[in-house]
Amino acid sequence: MNVITKTVSLPDGRTISIETGKVAKQTDGSVVLRMGNTVLLATVCAAKDAVPGTDFMPLQVDYKEQYSAAGRFPGGFTKREGKSGDNEILTSRLVDRVLRPLFPSNYHAEVYVQIMLLSADGVDQPDALAGFAASAAMACSDIPFECPISEVRVARINGEYVINPTFEQMKDADMDIMVGASAENIMMVEGEMKEVSEQDMIGALKAAMAAIKPMCELQTELSKELGTDVKREYCHEVNDEELREQLRKETYDKCYAIAESGDHDKKSREEAFDKILSDFQEAYDAGHTDLTAEELDEKHAEMVRYYAVVMRDSMRRCILDEGKRLDGRKTTDIRPIWCEVSPLPMPHGSSIFTRGETQSLSTCTLGTKMDEKLVDDVLERGYQRFLLHYNFPPFCTGEAKAQRGVGRREIGHGHLAWRGLKGQIPEDFPYTVRLVSQILESNGSSSMATVCAGTLALMDAGVPMKAPVSGIAMGLIKNPGEEKYAVLSDILGDEDHLGDMDFKTTGTPNGLTATQMDIKCDGLSFEILEKALMQAKEGREHILKCMMETISEPRKELKPQVPRIVQIEIPKEFIGAVIGPGGKIIQQMQEDTGATITIDEADGVGKVQVSASNKDAIDAALGKIKAIVAIPEVGEVYEGIVRSIMPYGCFVEIMPGKDGLLHISEIDWKRLETVEEAGIKEGDKIKVKLMEIDPKTGKYKLSHRVLLKKPEGYVERERRPRGERGERRPRREGGERRDGRRENREHREPRDFNDSLDHNNDF
């Protein structure tokens, strides 16, 4: 085996090693990445040829976490890993978005990148290592690829930027972003923040670039050592340069005219562009009657590729040279916005947010602790009390097809919106919150529309948000070799597709809360990045102003259909008393009151949530709970329930789970021979006074007669002095028998063990 190992150091001295040539040798490239006790295997395999007719990059990235990596069994009936969870899909997307732009534009063979988490101790976060491992596997292969990349996580902890922080360190972070880059250029950014400034964001990106550069240099060295710096030859496109030039000559000016006019909506603009191509194809077919139908179909497929470049170039030149965008806006203009809250009568909160031709209908549902989402990933186990689900039905773009299951794109867009909003839900808000965004129209960032509509729906539901959040998507037009560039606010779908950047930011008036950026061009200076961030801030402020004109603050009152929740704290030692054996007491309380009761231990206290549709049920449940946790006080009068009757008295429950003895002599002023003489039976209610709490046993001594009027002439019977019962015999000294003889225990003959066995066998 030709095993090669390379090591790179992080700024804090920790190391990451890359090993190849030992395992998975039948792949095109494979590496084992190790950081501490975290181990990942990354492999890449590519088909030798492209599938005929393919005109895109068919890349598939899959990140999987094995439960055995953390010494755990998978949940579920089958006890094996199943389909990818949201966390795995999100990590796969992070890697995909960095790798995809670096394949040659004319390379169309299927490429599969698989990354598996094989070992994890819960210290280091493996998702931050997946991009490095995937790129290293590419470097070990001869698959055509522009340059190595890597990814790191950057967190700001106590004012310092930390690269690839541990799970424990993340508890103190106010910034959590993933950065993917080559040695020279940033390719991808995604993360969340606690209302930080744009300058803080730029500082994090600079720290990330400094850490990524040596990782890329390591991969270049590895590739040269393996000889894989020379890539395989391929031919996945057959081009007709004469046809390409003819199409450009005859269609460019027409495309430029449409881009310059700025008076088309999305649908009519698409129809206008499509007509230019169809007219060219008809004219070409008429002039080439010598070609067969099959040959013409091949030419038409080539025309589609060439025409996409013509549309791209005409749109970009119109923006760079004249400052005009496809819909007539200037580079900093935001499309018209209209908002509405409570468009639906029954959801707990609802809103419509429309920006240009992008529209989100969002609903907010408030639930109890029992509605929390259980998270059971390999390295994360817990509950989420804020959920956001994003749906992108085909009709929102006018497509005539069925809606299938939730795709990776929907999971990714929903996650970004979730990150942007989650920090603004107060920690002490007792409800579980679920937002659902239905995209009804889409031409531009629907994830940012989800953030805006989500804020409105939360406020409509009465969620006391710390601050409202708005979001915007920014674009960039920058041709290679040109100094001129344009940063675009609130990009259209076409500007995203044909542009060089998709940069989304969400934030409050106080700072950024989340971001996602994908770069398609070579090189993005920090000057351009800063301009994009500041222009985005202006756009977010404008959008937020429009939102606040619809609803300026959260509603003071919850809607009538929202379940009411009251949260109280009880001493830790009373948790068991409230729950009862096998949950008997808490279940009985829920049955009696109709309320839902949940209890958890946190921070050394019991946190109790009581929810119901009406106040009476909540009050009844709270009364029962408070009675359990209350400490009876001597001298207080209680209305108790007779639980059992004994010859010497009865036991009365004065509080849930707290019984005291009502002695027969304390029932009435007159002498009773039996409890039944007083007419008392089990289940009766009776008022009693707590006379005494035994300091040693904690038992309660009750009295009923003290609450009754004392009969005239009543004389308390004198108790006999203890001495009248007869003098107690003097205590015998140890070893003295009743007959006065003394036995010496130390010198007594031991009894034979076998004799004892024989004696026992007699029985």
C-alpha cells in the first residue's frame, strides 16, 4: 500500500490529518480525515462519459452520519440508518454549493461524492470538516476540477474568532457561520448571528480565509505527489462554432432590446425571449432542408445552449452599461411590497407578504410543550420549540406538475429562514411555535419572503418577538477582467440564474441574524462584499418599514382559539409528588380539570406548564398543583377528605398527597367508642385544624373538635401520670438472665454448625 498522510494545523494548534491509499481504493479518489477522535471517510466516483443529451453538471453529494460513530443504536423499528435527516441534507448542500461551480462548464459526467462520519466523540463538529474531506477526495482523483477548496466554521466567542470550535465552545458564541472557499476566493457562506454588525461579518470571513488557505495548499501538494494533478480527458459537448456565431449575430440585439425595455413581467418576458429563439429555429430549419429531423433536433439542442449565453450576456451588459435591469429598476431599487395580516380566520396567526412577483402565505400555530419536535440525530438529542416549514409547490412558478415530497431545496430554504427568526423568540415564551410558509408566487428570493411573512404571522399571533426581522437577496454582475461591477438589490429569478452572486441576509434594526451566499465568479474582493452588505442593510430597512406599516408590534392579546398556557416553578423535591407513582396524580389532575400539564426539571427547579382552552380549567389545575407543593402550617384550618377509618381514628387528606391523623379523641368533645358513632365514613369532607407536626417523623396531628363549640361545664379529663401504670423494672445489666444468673457471652461454647443443620432439618 502507498499510504500518504498530510497534516494541517488550525490557528489554535489543533491538527487535521488527511490519509489516502489505505481504504476504499476502488474509487476515483478517497481520503480519511481525522481531527481528534472525529473521523470521516470521503469518496468520489465519476462516470467516464456523459449521458447523451445532458447539458448540466449532474453532481450528487451525500453526507451520512453513522450512529455507531457515537456508540449509539439508531431509533425506530428497523434499528438501522434510513433516509437522510435534515442535518445530513443541510451538510450535503453546504458541500455541493462549493464544489459545483468548480467543474468545467462543458463537463457533464455523473459525479457522486459520499462523506461518512465513522467516529465522533461529541467534542468536534464534523459538519465543518465535510467540505475539506470531499475536496481532498477530488484532489486524489483525476476528475477534472478547477482547484481545491475547503470549509471551516467560524464562531465569535468572547470577541475572538474561533475556527472549527467544539460543541462546548459554541454555547458562548454570538456568531456561527460556515465558509467555503478556495485559496483565493470565497465560494459560499451560510450561518446565523445574534444581531451582529456587517463589519463583524467581514472580520469572520477574513479569519476563515486565513484558515482555509493552508488546507488548499495541502491538497495541491497531495495531488502532485499522487500524480492526479493531470486530469482525464473528456468530450461531453459537440459544438458548431459557425452556428454559435450565427445565432449570436441574429439574436443578441433582440435580447438586448427586451432586457433594456424593462416593461415585461416574468411571464411575458419569458415568452418574448422564447419567441426570439423559436423564430431563429424556424428560419434555420427553412434554410437547411437537407438535414434530417434527427439532425435538426441535435442542432436545436445546441441552439438552446448557445442562446442561454446570449441572454446572459445581453442582460449583464445592459445592467453594467446602462444601469437598467430586466424589470426596469435601478440597481438599488426594491420591488413594490404589500402585506396583510390575519387573512385567514382560524390559524393563530397568519400573513401574506408580497414583493414584486414573489409571495408567501405564512401561518403561525402556538402549541404546548407536548408539541415540541424531538431531535434524535447522531450527535444531537433534544427538543426544538420553534419550527419553520417551507413549501414550494410547482404552481408558484406556473409549472403544470404534481407536488411530491419535500426536496433538499425546500429544507435548505426553510432552514435559512428558521435561522433568521429563531433568535427573536423569547426564551421564556411558554408556547411551542410552528411557522408554515406556502410560496404562492416565485420570482426572486422566496426564502427572504418567508422571513418577512413569518415575522408578520408571529406578530399577528401575539408572539412577543424581541425585534422584527426582514430579509433581502442581493446579486452581483461582474465580468472577468473588468473593473466595472454592479451590486443588485432584491434580485429576480433570472438575475440569480444569470448573475454572479446570490447573497441573502436577514436582520433586525440592531444587526444581522442570518446569511447565505453563493458566488459563481472568480474573485470577490472584500470591498465588493462590504458594498453588498451595506446595500443589503438599506434594502432590509426599507422592507421592514413597509412591514411595520401593516402591523407595528405584536398583538397584546392572543386570539380566542389559542390554547392558554401558564407556567410556574416548583421546588425540585416536589416534582415526584406532582407526578405521583406511575404518573397517577398528574393524570388524575388532567382528567379532573381538562387541562394539559407538563413538568420538567431545569436549573434545579421544576418547570410546570398548564395549558387549556379556558381559564377555569387552568385555575383548577394550578390550585391542585399548588396544594401539592404547599407546606401545611400549624394552626391553619383545612377542608380535608376522609381517606381511611381505623379503630383509633381516621386519616384525613388535607392537601393532595398529605394525610394526617384525626384521633378518635379529637373528633368531638364527647367520648366516642368508635369513629362511626360520629357518622364519619370514607370519602366524607371534614374541616380540621392542624395542631402539630411531629419534628422527627413529619406526621400531622389534626383536630376537628377544636372547631366545635365547647359544651358548657365541660371538664377535660385528667391524664394519668406515667408512674401510675406501675414502676418500670430496673434495667438488667448486659448478660443477666431473669433468674438473676449472669451469663458470660464471651466464653460461651460455640454451637456446632452441623448440629444447627440437623436441628433445622427436623422441621
